[in-house]
Amino acid sequence: MLGFASLYQVPMIGRDVRGFDWNTDENICVCWTILGAFNPFMRNHNTDVPFAQDSYLR
């Protein structure tokens, strides 16, 4: 169904911004965050890697 049955008829499809399994550097994180802002649904989460990828923690 891909999330098309939302309440306001806006598709809730998005990507895991900044990667999911590996660590990324700060420049790539900024670029992917800028591109991800144009998606209807943007989230930043990752697996249990040793470094947090949240921009507000840097």
C-alpha cells in the first residue's frame, strides 16, 4: 500500500536520511539532509553504530 492511505491523502513515503548501517561524515550528512527535506517524510535513524548521526548532537 506504500502509505498512500493517509488521513490527508499525502503519501508518507520517505528515506533513511544519512544512511542506516554505516557512519558518514558531516559534509555528507548535511547534503543528504538538504535533499531529504524535499521528501514528504524524512527521518534520520540508524543501527547501533558507535557514532550518532544526529546533526543536533554535533
